[in-house]
Amino acid sequence: MTAWNIITGEYPPQTGGVSDYTRLVAEGLAEAGDDVRIWAPPAAGPAPSSHHKIRVNRLPDQFGLRGLKILAQGLESDRAARVLVEYVPHAFKMRAMNVPLCLMLLRRRRSDITVMFHEVAYPISRNQSIRHNALGVVNQAMAAILTRAASRIFVAAQGWTDMLTRYAPNGRKIGWLPVPSTIPVVRDRAATLAVRSRFATPESGLLGHFGTYGPWVASRLKPALESILATHQTARVLLIGRNGEKFHDDFVRDHPAFASRVFATGALAESDVSIHIGACDVMIQPYPDGITSRNTSALAGLAHGKATATTTGRYSEDIWRRSGAVFLAPDKDAEALARGTIDLLNDRDRTKAMGCEALKLYREVFDLEYTIKGLRAA
């Protein structure tokens, strides 16, 4: 039995990918017999009571100076416990520049500290403001501090490895720990067929997208859907997840002719998300800089055995191309993404075969058991 202190910038009932991921990790460690203490910012409402071995400690602030003092005292009182930091710079507030948190962990570098980098730093570019570049510089300094504080370093996407290698002490290995889907698969054929019948006919293809419809994804999704709906006369589109209603309203305002073929679910419970993904024939999941092993919205489709059309970019791992589990179009090439998606909608045998490869890839690489084994390893 091992004791853990997990430091996270969000935890249920807070929404977000890291929140859902941290809950899964905590539950997985607890199921393995470990004791888990969560350190998280304030939240409106109680955390889900998922396991008797999980205790949630809510700090009085967003990892401000008062909260850091309480956190430091908690870690000091439990020196034998392992520390796991679910790191995303902006999740720890202070305008994504929480240097005091990083320094507090550095002072405990003789402890067993694991840092899981979900993100590393805001990018630095000549094409952006001095303020954003300053944020990028500070974020890089924070990453450098954390790599020195950590006894083990993991990344959610292999693309972060080169950046962190520059900061890590000589000989320090950086491990790849792909994230699992945060949506448990619900096997309910009757409910799935009922959902499908609401949005599609037996002859039409049902194309799904799952996500939160942020501007970077929306700017890639919109032109692809425009091309798909104009070319494939019977295709229907199901927008799954929170903020999908706004994307839907903006889309049909610009394209009223497609209004009867595009639907949005809004925010759903996890079980309902699963059923709606299960009702789709194909998923379309474009990402800025391409799909990576940290994109839980794409992994939800893989876990459900769905053929997925997505984009490749500078951070995409080789595994996506090698596996044959997804269709890959270049980032920002909406026409290529649309053509590949239409081909999948029109070829059910290929779609079924790709779905089988998707499920195989998920079970062999992304399943939660690999995350837990990687974290618990000495």
C-alpha cells in the first residue's frame, strides 16, 4: 500500500479534462489499494464520493500564498507519501505564473515527487504580444524548476519531451504516459439505437464531434462540416458536449439550409455522452497542431471503437499513422479532412475495420491500467 498526495488545479465537481483525468487516476490508485489525498482549489459543491480511500482537501484559494502554506504543511506532515503533480500552468492560477508553487516543490526535491506534464508552456512567437511572450518565458522557467524538483517526469504528449529535455538534469528520463478516455463506455444497445433514431435515418450517416468547441478547434471543424454537408446530401451531424449549442447556432445562422441536419446535445452526463458517441458512425476530431495522446475527446471515440477522422501536425505521435486506427488529414486542410470523412461515411466496411483498429489501439496503449502501473512503479 502506498500513500499519495495529488496536487491538481481542478477536481470534480469542477469541469475540465484534467479534472476528469485526476479523478480517474485517484480512483485507479485507490482500487489498487493505495491511500489518496487530493489537494485542489475551492469548488462549489462536494467532490464525488467515489472511494473510501480518497480524501479531498480543498484549499482556501487558487493555490495562492495562503493555500500554498496549507499545502506545504500537509506535505510536511506526510513525508512518506508520494507526491503527484497534475501540471497545467494555467490551472494553478496567478495568471498561469505560479512560480511560488514550483519553488515550494523544489524545496522538497528529496521527496518522491512525480510531475505529469499535461501542458508545458505558453508558446513564444514573434507574431504575438510582449505580454504573451513574457508568459511563455515564465512558463518555461516554471517547467525548468519542476524538472529539477521531480524524481520522475511524465508527459501526456510525446511532443513535450524535447522541450523538457533541455531543462531536466542530466540522465533524468522523461516518460510518456498517454492519457485514457475520461468517458466510461456504456453498453446499452436499446438506448444507443433510440438516440440514433432521433438524429438520423437508417440510410443517412451520423457524423459526431465530441468536445468543448474552443476557438482553435471550432475554426477547423466549421469549414470541414461545411464541405461535408454540401457534398454528402444525407449526412447528419451530432455535436456532443458543452458549448456545442453555441457552435450549432452560429453554424446554422451562417448556413440555414443545413439547419435540419445539424444537432447539438449540450452538456451531458458521462453515461449519456457514451450513448451519443455510440450512436455515431464516424467521429470528426480536428486539433490545433494535430492529434496527440493527450486529446481525451478523440480517445473517447477510440474507446468506443469508432472510426475517426482527425488532423496531424507537429506534435502528433508516430503511433497515429502506424496504427491505421484513424484517418489523418494535414492540420488546417479542411477539404482533405472533409474528403476523408465522406469516404468513411460512404464505406461501411472500411469504417467497421477502422473502428476495430481504434479499439485495439486504445486497449493496447491508452487504457487506464497502463497509467496506474506507470505511476505505481518504483
